[in-house]
Amino acid sequence: METVTTLSRTAACEAGAYQESGHILFAYLCGYTCQEVQLIDAANDAGFSSYVLLDYGRDSELAYRILSGEDPDYFDCLSLGQKMEALDIIRRLARICCGGSVALAVQANGGNPLLALPIRMEFTDLQRLDHMEQLNRKLSVAEETEFTDTCLREALYMLSNINLWETLSDLAQRLLVNRQLDKNDIEECLEAHGLIYEEASPAFPSFEEGGA
């Protein structure tokens, strides 16, 4: 029984590391950064919980309103330009949400990103993604029927890049060893794999540039 419990806790710890590393990598791909990530021993059979603090820079206020789901009427008062900006941020945040679950699914599939949808998503990420899909539908002029699936496919496509997957895996392993990484630790890992990001030049195209 003790061995089974230990294996369960080890698996939960590894899952948390890959999930948070997925969130972090996609945050950087979307032009944001991460201040800190931790694996926290929950001291129970479920193993570990995790904590990540992402920095959304100049998008922080809108990102908070989008992620919290508070005061949805706030977006009705935005100008057309502000609504377009909000749509761009929604799509970036959705990719970050998908990044964690997709990273975990790819890791469970032996690093192979050739996976069919649907993909099991962590509950909090799924809640946020559902809210973002509704908000995207509310603000978007064009009707979009596959918001979530599109974000998941994009995440899988990005992780088909071997360098991105190796970067994510390295980040997860560093987190497993140290249990906590700060911004310098994270960016040291990204730089070791030749990934350099500028906030003004995210890897994903923005909504206004015709991104999916």
C-alpha cells in the first residue's frame, strides 16, 4: 500500500510539474512572463498541488477581468478598439490555459503530440476556458464555433516542435528537482534552449493580425 501511495504521489508531482511548465512556456510564447512557480507538498495521498504566478505586463488589468469572470458587463462599455484588444488577450490566455493540459497529455503519450481531441483538461483551466469562450463569442463580430478545439489544436501543433517540447520537459525536470523556480531560473532554462522572447513580439499572431 505504501509503495502504491508513493507511486501515486510521484505521478501527481510529475503531472503538476509538466502542467505548470506548459502554462509557463505558453505564457512566454504569448509575450508574457512568469515570476515564480512552486510544487507544494499537499501531505496527502493526492500528492502535490502547484502554484504559478504569471506576469501579464501591460495586459494585467484586462487579463484579471477576463480570468476572474467578475463584472462581465464591463466589456460592454469598451470602445471597438478596446474590444479588439480584449479579444487578442482572450486568445492568448486561452492558449495558456490549454498549454498546461496539452503538455500533460503529450507527456502521458510519451512525448508524442499526435493526439486526437478531446483532451482531458484540469478543472480550473476548463472553467476559465469556458468563460473565455463565452466572452469571445460576446465580443467577436464573426461567429466562432470551435474556440476551445482551435486553441487545443494550436497547442498540440506548437508542441510538435521538438525544441519547444524539449524546453518544456527540461523546465518540468528542473521544477521536479528544485520544487520552486523564480523568473531567473525559468528564463535561464529558456535561454539554454535558444528561446528568446520579446513582449512586443509573441510567437502567436494576434487577433488583429489574423491569428486563429
